[in-house]
Amino acid sequence: MPGVSTFRASTAILASTLLWGTWWIPLRQLDNAGAGGPWATTVSFFVPLLLLAPFALPRWRRICAAGRPLLAAGVLVAAAVVLYAEGVTRGHVAPVVLLFYLAPVWSVLLGRVMLAVPITPGRMLAMALGLCGMAVIFGDRAGVPLPDSPAEWMGLISGMCWAWSLVYLNRLERWPLLDKTFVQFIFIGPFFLALGLIPGGAAWTLPGIGGVDLETASWLLAVALIWTLPVILLTLYGAGSIDPGKVSILLSLEVVVGLGTATWLTDEPFGAREILGAVLIVGAGVIEVAAAAPRPAPGPAAQRAAIRPPVE
């Protein structure tokens, strides 16, 4: 039943926001565990890959049959995830989360370039609100109000990758969730390993023999099995079943969760400037959804564009 399917997908996205918004907590705990944090985090990203491999590898022919859309979706989702993870680990949570949610701005531009979607006045307003939100957040800095740290740039580029990935995930609506999840986990570990080499992060020191204590192992498994794997499954399930615009607006609840937990648990700055920026950026997402033209019933061309799994 379409109504039940939409309800389940929306519930999955809403549940994922609780994990996305608190993901910074175990990531920082693991990074500060004292046993080569970045290495431990990288290992935690390989754990889901090992768990999924016995189920996904027998399906390798079907996975390869999806071609470039599945590969592109996997690469872009993985890039978005690792940039976001490293950003909230290195920098302040609030600006990284808010910069990620400039995604509606990039969705409008990508829709125009890749899908020939017209930029309506409503979409122009959404772009203006999003960019104004960024200007408000960074308006106290000299020069152009742009991110000025690697962590903030990671949050910004993460949102770009996420917006781009939705183009391909939308084409893979009928493709099995296992395949989409497995492919992105192929890339997430190596990407995080490479990203951690950018100066400014924690030192890459391998733990010695017996250097991984119970606390480190516990946080490693928590990142892998309580946060990373469930949040990816929930997000990809929802993104494959409902409109990308609705996905974006439902995911914006993460702003509230992320900023709320960061304000509660850390001494990071969060005042009137950040609140106003958050309102403008979330408002851009709301207007983008409202401004989106209704999707017409799929015709022959749209049906050919959708990527369907091969018949067993």
C-alpha cells in the first residue's frame, strides 16, 4: 500500500535524524580514546562492510548490472558521510551541521544542470535564504563570510555530495537496499582513511600491543553497529521511497538534535547569530519543498530512466 510505504519511509528518516544528530558524540569519544582515534574510527567503518559482505557478494552480478548510477550513489553518499563525520570531529558541531544543510541550494543548482529543472522564483528564494543563513553565521569574520577551517569546509562539501547523491538515489528507487548500502560501505573506510591525512586532525598513531582497551573497543563497536550501519540503512531506505525534497525537510530535524546536544554537552559557542542562521537555512529547505513542482506521472521516458534490478 503506497500510504503505508510512505509512512514507513518517513518514519525511517525521522528515526535517522536522532542518530545523525548525536553521531558526533561517539565519533569524538572514539577519536579521543587514546589508542590512535582515527585508526579506530576507520576500523569502525569497515565493520559494517564485513557484516554485509556474506549477503552482498553472492549478488555481485546484480550489483554490477546497476552500472554507473549505483557506483556514483555509493561514492557520493560515502563522501558525504566521511566529510560530515570528520567535520563534526574536528570542528564545532553547529557550523558543520548548518553548512551541511545548505544542501537545498546545491539541489536547486544540480537540478538545473543535470535534470533541466527550471529555477522558479520560489527556488531562487530558497537559495537566497540558504546563502543568507551562511552569511549570518560567518558574518563576524573579516572579508567574505565563508568557512575558514577544514572542518567547516568539510561540512559544506558534505552537503554538496549529499545533494548530488539524491540525483542517483532517485533513479535507484527500485533497487534493493542491501546493494545500495553495501556499495557505499566499500568506499567509506578508504575515504575516511584518506581524509584523515589532511592536516589538522588527530595524530595517526597506531596502538601498540594491548593498546586497545575495553573503552576503545566499546566505542568502536558503538560507532559501527549502533550509529553508522543503522543510520545509513534508515536514510537509504527512506531516500529510496519518498521524494528527495521531503527527505531533505524531514532530515532537517537533525539540526535541532545536533545543535541541541552540542549546546547541552559542550561549551561550543551558540547564540543569536547561530539561531538566526539555523532558521534561515532550515527555512530554505522548507521553501525548496514548497516550491518544487508536482511530479508528473512517469511516462515512457521516465520509466526507461529508472534503474530496475534484473529479474531473478
